[in-house]
Amino acid sequence: MSAYLLCANPIQGHAAPVIAIARDLVARGHEVTVLTGSRFRDSVEAAGARHRSLPGIADFDDRVIQDHLPDRDRYRGIAKVEYDVQRIFVHPLAAQFRALEALVEELAPDAVLVEAAFMGVLPMLLDDPASRPPIIAVGVIPLSQQSVDTAPGGLGMAPRSGALGRLRNRVLNAVITKVVFRKTQALADRTLRELGRPALPQFLFDATELCDRFLQLSPAEFEYPRSDLAPNVRFVGTVLPASPGPTELPDWWHELDGDRPVVHVSQGTIDNKDFGRLIRPTLDALADRDVLVVAATGGRPVAGLGPLPENARAAEFLPYDLLLPKTDVFVTNAGFGGTQYALSHGVPIVAAGDTEDKPDVAMRVQWSGTGLTLRTGTPTPAAVGAAVDRLLSEPSFRERSEEMARRIARYDTAAIIADELDALVAARRSTEPAR
């Protein structure tokens, strides 16, 4: 048995995979503590692990993210991505690290596992590896490490290799690191110096290269090929947390087994303040189609959707493990976790996202042939309707999605993560002096 400390930002899509990993490690007999937001205490304890809350500004509630991001609506495009990265991930760095440092001192874990956006681990990664426990990161967002073969993350651009493609990528990477995210990098470096560490030796988004192992939670086929992939990276398939859902299925559930194709639409649990961004355009677009539209509001009252068309049904939460096998098309704002969940069931995707990592997730959907990106977070009903029509009428999208599901099924993700942790712990113990 080993003692593990797991860390996650207090965001549903970041914490849920880590809690699922905790559940598996506990079932394997390990002692597990999870450092994350206070709102996840019940979920962590239900997984059999011990919960520790993040302190201060690091413990925000993603269900009311607008309270944490008061100026967000002032920004657009890549500027909004930078604002989100600073406020959500970089500002809490010091508070996260102090909590992590204190727990390492208290618990003496055999290894630490963090999700890739947990910036509080950075000071520890800059320390002598012999002075800290082994550290594994898991990628709960698209792989963000820079490459000569891809455009930088945040732009939602397809990869391009060859001489001209690599020139494009070098120019864009330079612009992103030296101009667009210059202030974000400076903020992270300044925070690190205040914590007694040097500035990062590389771009902030490439710091996962410092981890002992980096396990990307997706199949390799959903990620852009890189000739310069960091040697610590391994693709391990997906972690599919139990989706939040009602204790009882809605009374219309039997309609999912009817003759009409089922189209599911969701804006996730964060970007759902304004249903006019995606859910309402989807309802309006498909109101005259011979389909059954099923909307999930991510916890907000269904009444906020307004009048539902005759062919639409809605609930605050729906169990994805039961819903997706009955779904023909998933219309989503391109959250990484929801996209992986859909692909694991072979469901083609209409992706419409323009915040955080969503443009990159959306482009990977189109690049992989498993769906289409609408290249916006606020599509028109006409654009949504046309995309859904294509996915229902062109078999290639379903075929590619089902092939992706078969690829995902080949991974025993939980076992791979457990084995990687075991290997790091064994390697560390083999170098310790005999007692």
C-alpha cells in the first residue's frame, strides 16, 4: 500500500477525473488524500478518500464562475483566454502551493498526482527531485505543450507540418509566448520568485515537461501528432467520472427509445449563464426537424430555457452513461471531459466553444473526423441545424466516432495510472538508503 496526494482545481471538469482516479486507487488498497475545492468534499469522501480544502482565493465555486471572473465579459477571443488563465489558474498559485507544501510535510505521501492545470505544483517541480515526492500530472485538457508541428493552444487551429507549416507554427508560438501571454508568464514568474524559486525555464504551458510523468487523458488518435513530443508524455485513454444525475430518470426517458434520432445539447456547468449561447439556438434550429432534442442545463433551472419546442425535453442533469448510448448527435460547447465521454460512446459531435480550452477541443473534433466545429461559442440556429443535418446524413462522422470509441476501449486507463504511480514509488524506494 502507498500513500498518495491528489490535487485538482475546484472546477467540475478538472476535479471529477481526479476524484475518479482517487476512487480506483482506494479500491486498490492505497491511502488517498485529495486537495481540491470545499464543494467537492462529499464526492471525495464518497470515493473513499480523505478531503482537504484549498484555502483562500484558491477555493472558488465554478458553478458561479462569474463571481470569480467579474470582468470576463469585457474580453473576446485570445484575450478572454488569457484573462481566464490568469484569474482561474495563476492567481491561486501561491495559495495552492502553500496548501500542497503543508500536506506533503504532514502526510509524507509516496507520490503526488495533479491535474495539469494545478499551478500550485510548479514551485515543487523546480526543486531538486530528490527533495520531493515523485510527481505525476494528468492532462484533463488538450495537450498544451508547444511543438514545431502545431499552432499554440488557445487559437483553435488545426496542425500543419512541412516547411511552411512549421514556419507558421514558429511565428505563432513566438507571438503567443512573447506577446500575448507575456504578462501571464511574468505573473507566474513573479509569484514563483516570491515563493523563493527561480523563474520558469520554459513557457508556462510547457511546464508539464518538468513532471516525472505526464499522462494525457485521451487516446493518442484524438491528439495532434508531434515529432518533438516530450519524453515524459504517455497517452492513457480517458477517465469517465460518474456523471451527476437525478436519483430518478425523467418521466419522458422512454421517448429516447423511439424512432426519432436523439440530439443532446449542453453548455456544461460553467459557461451556462446564458442559454442563448448554444442551447436555445439548438432548440430553435431543430424545432421543425424529425428529431428528439434533449437539453441538460448543468444545474440551472430548466425554466430558464423558456418555452420548449414540441420535440424537446430538458433536465438539470442527465446520466451520461445512460444517455449517450441512446444519442445520435451531441451538440456541446466543447468541454474536454464531455467530449471524451461522447467519443467513448461513439457519438459524433457538433462543437461550439470559444472560451478556455474549448476552441482547441472543437478543432480536434473536426480534425479527427468525429464531428464539426462551428468556430464560435454563439452559433446561429442555421449553423447548428446545418451541422446536425450533416452529422445525421453523412455516415463517415458516426464511423470515425465509433472507431475512436474502439480506440478508447483498448486502454485500461485506471490500471495504467496505478502502474505508473507504483513504478515511480518503487524507483524512489530503490534509491533510498536501507534502514
